[in-house]
Amino acid sequence: MTLNQTILEVMRHIRNYFTHDRNDKPHLRKDGVFDIEGGNIALDGDFAIGDWIAISESRRHNGIYRLDKVPPLESPLEPYTVPHFRLANGMDDTNPLDGVESLTGAINLLMPQAGFIPLCVEINSYMNNSENFPSAKTGENVIGFYSWTKATGADGKPLTVFQVFADRLEPFRRMFTAFEI
């Protein structure tokens, strides 16, 4: 699972897409048709490198992405009159917009609170470790050797990833979803 997919799953679970500030004022949203050249999306100056965005209302490209700088050698149109960004697809180097000419939908600026993305990186690492998923393990050091048992809840069933990280996810949780991807 890519980091982007993990972030989306965590956001769904906590019902918080970070599209509104603490006063419930919405962040930036752009609707329309967005030009894509060489896998790079054209967005106006309201967006910056490193911003997290959600693409919604698109037939094929809904999801969470981080805006990366377009490498200069990839861009035959330097300098752009409108800033172009490359969408980062998690921790790998793939671009979900390669081969796409335009995107119709909505782009929402996401502003996750400090600590949320590093927590998602940790959850992603946990989820991609086959020894951990779908349940946690607790270790016991017995004379230099580790003996593992799966962590279980009060009912004796293995814990899910969201149960393992529940205490750390709680500060980010919302009662109601203001936005859905």
C-alpha cells in the first residue's frame, strides 16, 4: 500500500480530511478542467510545493497526493506561465498522471495538523510489514530471545491497525465528515 493510500484510509477512519480550519472555515478548493502536460498538472499560484491535495469528483484520479516540484529537464515549457506540479504517489517514484491530458474534477487543499503525516508514515510502515498486519504483536525478551504473541483485545480477537494506533489517532478525529473522497 502506498503512503497516499494509507493517508486516505486513515482520513476516512478518523472522518477528517483536513479541508477546514479549527473555526470550520474551508481551505482552498478549485473546480474545473486542469491541464496536464507530461504528467505535470497546471495549478495557479494558490498551491505550493509540498502541499497535500485531494482530487475528488474525477472519474479516475480521486485520491490524496503531495505536490512535488517539476524537474526542469522534464518540462519543455520552462518557464511556465502557470505553475506546474508533479503529483507524488506515496514513497515510490510513480506519477498517477503519466499519459493523462486533462483532469476534470475538484482539487482541495488539505492542511493536516502537525504530527499527522509522520503518524501515517508509521502506520504505512506497520501495514506494509506482513508480520504485523492484520494484528499487532507484543514481544517478550526471554534471555536474549524474542518470543512473539499477537496482541489481542478484551474479547481475545486480534487488534486491527486502527485499534493499535487508536490513542494516537484520537486527537485528529472529527465527529462528522465534512468532505468525502
